[in-house]
Amino acid sequence: MEYREFGRTGWSVSAIGFGAWAVGGSWGRTDDSESMAALHRSLDLGVNFFDTADVYGDGHSERLLGRLRRERRESFFVATKAGRRLNPHAAEGYNRANLTAFVERSLKNLGAESLDLLQLHCPPSAVYDRPEVFGVLDDLAADGKIRYHGVSVETVDEALRALAHPNVMSVQIIFNLFRTRPSEVFFAEAKRRRVAVLARVPLASGLLTGKMTASTAFEPDDHRAFNRKGEAFDRGETFSGIDYETGLAAVEALKKIVPPGVSLARFALRWILMFDAVSCAIPGGRRPSQAEENASAADLPPLTEAQMRACRVIYDRFIRPKVHHLW
């Protein structure tokens, strides 16, 4: 496993982390014993950064990570998120009372005295212009409820606005072979300010595993079935906002440049690690085999310039005209 500096925190985190949305819910049926086996296997392989949220399975994902802490002696980092429990999800809801309550609930779910990293969970855009919100997070840190805070964002513009708040330690943003704009606009500024970057949705909701086809069926409670056009939340969260058929066509083109014996998923994750601004990519997984495949991407050799160039050509052909400007 490769380890990278996590902004200004002093942490050394695994370049491949574990995204714990799928073990909580909204990805079809889950099995806790299998989920726990995947979490344990990740730790065995050197993963030391786990990302969750209070709304993943209404706290179920957090509780599984709390159980992992009780069952293992190794120290590891858990980043959680807050804000999406608000109904309506409005900027006014990001106030002291609500944020404090969300933090207390997450502390209970995780069985922790302090949260390693609390991230605002894709808040309404107006929140980035409210310094008092980030002042509340500073106070929660001063009180020992959280160690550090960051944001999970939808757009590059929001990521840049988040950097204006001096104590933001991390920005989580969608970055993958189908979402490259952050590397063009955001990464240089994050590096300059020594802010950690978490690459979320690194496999484009599974499209970049190369295992999906036109006939792949998703369960009714899987967001890949009910949110393809943003019916439930931001469209960019599902398949990185690209329509399914175009995504499949791009995947077929990518398969032609993947080296023999390497899966597309590993190749796609290694592509992300070619960008040194990225502190950690956080692919999800529900089974030990997925945890193994994801973690092993860090062991691949760097992609060649020819491979990187071929990836850009495929992006420019299939993806850029449709979604590049949206996020």
C-alpha cells in the first residue's frame, strides 16, 4: 500500500481508502457479515482511511465502523459527513444546534469521543458564503468533538470556494476517468494551500469496473436504478452524471488500453493516483474480494504517458462534450 500526506493534518493515509456508502444502503441488499469481512480485509491490506456519512443506512454504516474499531487493535481514520439529514436540505439548516446534534449522533454511532474528520455533506451552495457555519465547526473542534473538518462538494466552483475558509482541511470531490475537470481547475490550488483531496465515486458508480452491460439490472433501492437523471439527488452522483449507454461505450474503449492481467477497476484507480494532489481515493465495496481488488490498485506500476494520453482521447471523445462543463 502507498501512503500519502493528508493536507496539513500530519496524517499519513492509504492512497486507497474505503468508501462505506454501499455497506450502509442505497446500493441494493447488504449483508452485515459480508460487509464486516470487507472492512476487516481492507485493514489487513493496509487501508487506514474509511469514509462514511450519517445518512448511509441512517447511521448503519457508521455503526459498522464503530464495530470495526472495537474488533481491531490497529488505529485508523474515520471520516464522516453531516447535513443531509436536514429536511428540507437548506442552507439555513446548517446552524449550531443542528450541526451539534448531528455530531453527537455520529459520535454515538461510532462509539467515539471525537470525530477524526467531519465533512459538510454536499451542502447547498449558499453555505460556502456563510463563515458562521465554519465558525461552528471551529468551535466543535475547540470543544474536542471533532479533530478536523472539511467539505464534500458537488462542483469545482464549490471546492474553490471551500478553500477560502482557513480551517478547511480536506475537500472531497468526484474525480475519475469520467470526471476530470478537478485536475484542470482545482488541484493546483488545493496543493498550494496544502488541503487534502479525497477522490470520491472513483469508479463512476461501478461503470469503471467494466462488469456492467446494457442488460445489467439494479435493485429498486439502488440509486443506479432510481437516480440516473437526478430524480432523488444530484445527477452527477450516479454514474458521474454520464448517461448509461455512453458510459458503456467509453468503457469498451478503455478496455482496449488496459494491460493484460489488470482489471479495468484497478487501472481506473491507478489512473487517479497519477495525480499527486489526490490524498486518497475512496472506492466502495461490500465484499472482501472487492476490497482486495481496490487495495491492490496501489501496487500497480505508474501508467505510461501513452496510456494517459489514450485516456484523455477517450474522455474527449465520449465524455467531455456531454458533462465536462456541468460540475
